[in-house]
Amino acid sequence: MRDALTLECPHCGETFSLALDVSEGSAEFVVDCEVCCRPMTVAVTIEDGELVDVQVSEE
Ligand SMILES: [Zn+2]
């Protein structure tokens, strides 16, 4: 099952969306901002197939 995350870039403050497969459970990954292309670490907490928390920090 796929869900869409809305992330706020810690570098430029812009928001963009990212597809996420919630069936894979909690995860931490690095993505590049779609606006300024700088990397950020995204940690998602998923319980019972639902997204419950998103933490974004500067890489
Ligand atoms: Zn950015």
C-alpha cells in the first residue's frame, strides 16, 4: 500500500511530496529536496500499516 508523505525541507523550507510504501514498516532514509536538491534524513514511524510520525532532519 502506498501513501504520500509531505515533507518540509530543513534547508530551504519548501514542501514537496514523496511516495511511501507503508507496508514496509518504519524506515529511515535520505532523500534530496526537489527544490534545492540538498539531502535530508527522513525517519518514518509506521504502525499497523499507518503512518504515525515523520521526522525530518538535515543530513
Ligand atoms: Zn530544499
